[in-house]
Amino acid sequence: MSKLESLIIFKLVWDIIGSEFGGGHQQYETFYNGALFVTKGFSFRNYGYDEPVQMVDEFLGSYSLPTQVKELI
């Protein structure tokens, strides 16, 4: 890699992570859906838990326990 290519790559990296453009874009990506506690609360309230819970129940129900373990339970 030539010195010119290295310089161009370093300038590009700086523009992405160090400049006002990079910082502004990062801030936009962080907050465009709203405050984090609002989006987490919305996701928690609106997630369809029934199907994943059913899948876990089916998975756990597929285990077979040895007789000695069943007696301890």
C-alpha cells in the first residue's frame, strides 16, 4: 500500500469516527427511535411471548429423566 493510499484510508476512517459527520450520524442512529427506555418498554410490552414459551415448554418436555432422578423430584 502506498503512502497516498494509507493517507486516503486514514482520512476516510477519521471522517467516519472522528468528525462532526461521524458523531452526528452515530447520535442519529442511537436516538432516531426515541429514548432507549421507551423503545425497550415498547418492545417488552408488545413482544409475542406465547410462541417462544410454547417452544421452550415443548423442548423441556422432550427430555427423558432416569428413574432415579424422577424419584428425587
